[in-house]
Amino acid sequence: MTFEDLVKLVKILRDKCPWDRAQNLRSLKNKIIEEAYELVEAIEEEDLSATVEEIGDIIFLALFLARILEEEGKTNLDELIESTVDKYRKKHPHVFERKELKDEHAVLQFWHKSKKDVFTGVPMILPALLAAKVIQERASKLGFDWASHTGPLEKVREEIGELERCSNSRRGEELGDLLFACVNLARHLDVDAEEALRNANKKFVRRFRSIVKELQQQGKDVEHVGLEEMDKIWDEIKDQE
């Protein structure tokens, strides 16, 4: 099988499958996000077979989207490939031209300077924690940043105080400020906030499942057990980890 076989498959599905034929760019938005996250999960779990499969799904989806645009007369696959190659050649003048960029930091600096606006290319539809990190990194490139983690840590404390004192109508805004400050603290501690929260989610699910299992072994219904008893089991599970 070749790349051309996949291109032909996409065309056949668009022509002959009612579901595939009914899709458009908007209807596939969630599918794009879903496939991206499935790939990320496979990579995090170091599952090579799943990673290969998910990469294939993303390639298929990209070709499917390109086919939709081609049918609408807006572009074609050759034009898309040409523009993509041109874009990445321009982003790598140290490879394809004689511009010297001596290390990874210099390459990143060149990329940021080539953007018209400091926040160009930051889609607000990104997961909020990830978007916050990218925004903060962009601002940091222009010197708007603390020298160490002590500044962000104090900011977190400040935001907690503001949340405690604010009116009900401002809770959402103040909580957002606190989350933004927490991401900044994570960035200064060289911790990926998105990954840290994802791991915390997994840990909570694992521990709570253990609580349910323990209660079931005791012949108890979790819905009729008080928080105090569940919290005690939680602490026991935590101590065993």
C-alpha cells in the first residue's frame, strides 16, 4: 500500500459512503480534537501499536479534510503540500539557506520574531491550561516574566486571597486568575500543568475505584457511606502507594 492508495480510499468513501459524504469541516471539528487526544494518550502510555494506529487516523483525517476543500474548489492536495513545504522551509533558514542559528534556543527566537504579533498562532480553542502556558511563554520572550518561581508562587497566594474576598459575581473571574497563576507557577517549576492535572485525574480515579472496591468487599453500598469513612479509606490507600 502507498500514500496514493490512501488518497484514493478517501475519494471512494466521499463518493460512496452516505456518512462520509455528509461530513464537512464543521462537522469534523470534534473528530479532529478526539483523534489528537487519542494519539497523545497512546504516546503517554508508550503503546507503540496504538501510537502507529492513531498517527494513521490523523493522516487519514487530514486527507479527508483536504478532499472536502478540493470538492469545494478551494484548494487541492498538491497546493496544500506545496504551501506546507514552503512554510517549513521558511521556518528553517538555517537548514535550507545560509542563515546561522547555532542552537535550539536561537531557532525558537527566530520563529517568534518572524510572527507579526506575539500571540499569532495561539488558538484560543486550545485546552485552557495549555493555552495559558503558550501565552505566558510568548509574553516571557518579551521580558514580561519573573526571574524565578518565587514570584509566581506569591502571585498564587495573592489570587487565593482575592478569591476568598470577592463577591459571588466575581468568583469565575478570580478563579480563572488563580488557575492562570498556577499554570505560570508550574511553568517556572518546569512542570507541564496540563500533564500534571491529567496525572492527578488518573490518580484520583485510581484511588476512588479502590475505595469503591474496599467498600464492596465489606458488603457496603458506597452511596450510603459517609464522607468520613470514605476519607479514612482514602488515606489508607494513599499511605500504601
